[in-house]
Amino acid sequence: MARILDLTTHAAVYATRLLAEAGHDVIRVEPPQGDALRRLPPCLGDAPDLEHGAYHQFFNAGKRSFALDLSAAEGRALLLALCRTADAIVGSLPLPVEEATLLAASPRLVMVTVEDPDPELCAYARSGLLSLTGPPDGEPALLGGHAVYAATGLYTAVATAAALYAQAISGQGRVVRVSVAQCLESLMEQAMLTYTAHGRVTERRGLLGAVTAVSGAYRCADGYWMISVPATPAGWASFVDWTQDPALMADPSLADEAERSARQRFILDRLERWASRLPKDELVAEAQRRHIPASPVASPLDLVQDPQLMARGFLREVEHPELGRLSYPVGAIASMRGACPALAPALGAHNAEILAELGRDGPARE
């Protein structure tokens, strides 16, 4: 596996987490005072220090920590020595050391740099994605979580893996540029093609689905659930038999998908009224029994207790030396490998080990 130096910020650190999951030796190079990721709240166990940040614990899992003072000549010399042993650098611009200086240390080095000129929310708005989220007659709605950085990290990890594959074949280095804006704009390709081909602007749909007439997320007794009734006559017949709604049963014209599309609001109002007295798990179980696609609209709490994620190995209980047993997302790549990344390292925890690998003596932390 490859040795990868991690010089990323929050915008691209998910990429190196994925590469660590895949089994690569990822060395996170940090300043002696720790990087900004360690300081992001929330903190596990309400301990606001450099070791207990939840983002640090997740994104740096499986990596080694090398604390270097890159403002000093000795620190920069150590980084260049490390470059000569590395296969790739993944970093966010501006890099702490000039790119040309890093590349000069090793001609076979894969250099992947991520450009992040805008704050996360501004990048999301600039991409066009914000124009597609929210109710049709209301204001745009922000996507929850850090989807911007997740998408950037995924593209960056794929780009790095492809460049490492090319390096293995040719023995030559590669320089790869990744733009946060373009990572997001690539998610707008269908909307852009729709306009190019038909002159039609893709509009916000709110809770409504776009595949069949009867699809979308709707209220139920304990939250929301998602359903997509198949456009086939059999799919509609099974749905009507399930709801036993007299108005839907009495109208044979609704067996036609075009007619259902024309009367969508009428059908959806009745669907929501019927589902409002039933819990989402019961609705989803019966829909799946009838081969009607459905899902609960899951909360973070639902996910960390999801038996399916546990059975697939995506979620595991790990033992933390200070915090005890944690339910921990090990990640899709790690679960496929049957591995669980090591816990995130303490700041500079691997300095002595890495210095020894470089054939140098030095303090445990620079």
C-alpha cells in the first residue's frame, strides 16, 4: 500500500480518511499546537481539548500523527525527507511549503491539491445545488451536514487512487488539481443537461419525488417516511389494496400513471391523511412486503442504532481508552475490507516512530 502525506484542511480531510480506510499508510502532518480540525466541536465526553473532538476522532482514524514546526528550517527539512519516502501528498491550498519544493524532493510523487477559495455555504450556493433544495413555493433550504466536504473528499480520494494506479504502472509522478466548486457542480450535470436539451429549468420539488406520480416524503405518526409507488398497474393496485381508501378504489381511471400525475395533489393528500396514524417502521415494513419501494426518513439517532448498518460492519462498537465503548462508523471501505481503522492518534504520537523510519534521532514531538 502507498504512503500518503496528509496536508488537508476540513474541506478535503475526508479523502485521506477514505484512503486510510483502504489500508494506506496516511501520515497527518500537523503543527506542534495541533491543527484546526482538532478544535472543531462537538467534543466527546465534553472534554474540550485537542484529543476529544468528534471530527478529529472520525477523520483522523487510522492515520499516524507527525507534529512538525514548518516555520522552522529543521521542520521543513524533515518534511522534505518524508516526501522522499512517500508515494503521494494530498493537501489543501495554500500548502505550508511550496509545491515545487515538495515535488523536487521526489520526481515520482503524486501531488493532489484541493482548491477551497470559498466558505462551505458559499461554495454550495455557487454550485447551483441550493437552487434545487427547499419547497417549490418557498425559499431555498440548506442541505444538512457537511455534504459539500463529503463530496469533495470522495472526488479527491478517487483522484488520488487513480493517480497512484498510474504511478504504479509508469513509475512517474502526477499533479492533480481538485476544485471544491467543480466537485459540487458535477452534481448539477443532469439539471444542466436538461436545460441544454430542452430549455427547461429544474425547479425545487420539496418533499415530492420525481420518478413516479406517487412518490416523496410524507408525514406519518412518528415523523416522515419515503414511498415511491411503482408506475405499473400492479404497483398501483397493491398500493390501493393496502390503503383501502374508498375514493382511490372507486376511480378506475387512476390505474393510469398519466392520470395519477394529473391528479397528484388529490392522491397525495389522501395518502398523507391515511399514513398520519401509522408509525414509519410499520409503513415501511408493509410497503416492502408488497414490493413497493419505501424507507423511513432516518435521523442521526436512527442511524447509530440501525441493525442493518451494524450487521454490514459499517457501525461497530469500539473501546476508547478514556471514553469507554463507542458506537463508531468505521466507513464503507473499511467494512468491505473487514477492518476497523485504529483510533485517531494523539498529537505527534508517531513522531519518534516516523523519525526512526527516516533514520533520524529526535524528540517524540517536534
